[in-house]
Amino acid sequence: MPLSGEFRGAKGVRGPKTALGRATWRAEWFLAISLATCFVFAVAGKALQSDLANPFVLAFVFFWLFGVILGPIHSHELRPFLAGRPGR
């Protein structure tokens, strides 16, 4: 019996590791947005920090970070309702 995540190598059969990886990224798509936000702040943090004196840039950064923080919670809570299973 193959272990979880082990690929058997049968022709035309995908291993559980590949299917799990795609399913995970499909379910946790907001993680990519969070990682991209971290990358942008790591690369352009100094430039963004100097632009925070502008109230429009400050508001944009505030709402962007607010959305990145609350987005996964919101999408996780709404997923059962969007799938038609409000009881879950």
C-alpha cells in the first residue's frame, strides 16, 4: 500500500501528491495573494514607506492590507454558502 503522497508511476494515473497540491492551491488561492503582498513589501518597502505621507497611498495600503488579512477569513466563511451547503 503506497504511503500518502507517494507516486506509483502507473501510466495515466496521477499520484496523490500531485492531486493534493492542486486541490490545496485551488482551495487556498488567497495564499498566493498574501505571498505576493509579502514579496511586494519586502522588495519595495522603503519606497512605499516614503510615499505614505500621501493620504491616497496611505488609504490604498491600509485597505489592501486590511483585505489581505480579512480576505481568507471571509472566503472561508462564504465558501459553503457559495457551494450551496449552508449547513456546513
